[in-house]
Amino acid sequence: MKTYQKIHLRAFDVRIKDNRTGEEREDVIVLSKPQLQAAQVVGQSSKELIYRAYNRAGYAVLDIGKARKAEAALDLEGLFQGVTGDC
């Protein structure tokens, strides 16, 4: 039987600066809606979550664009087979 899980995604265009080299570049970070909601529960905005993620990786965030929304459907059986080789 085929089973699917829908995931609501948000993609943000981000302009970042590498703190080690000083290089500036464009990047995209994709977060799930539940990740963003969990951040809100602890009082963090989506921008604060993005800043924290990039800061941990050694980047400074220069600009964050507006979120683009998308929905993905995962084939759970296919995902399981890819991980285990079973089924």
C-alpha cells in the first residue's frame, strides 16, 4: 500500500558573507513549516532562526528575502526502500 506524507516548505533567498574569507554570495535555505512553528513557540522569528543557522556555520547574514511556499509529498514506502533496501 502506498503511503504519503505531505510537508509544507518555505524557501528563503539569503545573501551571506563567509566570515573566514570575506566572500559574499547568494544562498537558499529551506525550512519546514513545523520547524518555523517550533521556533515561534520559543519566541524566535523565522529571521532569527535563519541568522542562528548561518552563524553556527560561520556565515554572517546580510539580507533575507521573502519566503516562497511549496508543498512536497513524500512516498514513505519508496523512502524506506531507499534507506534499507527492504520491501
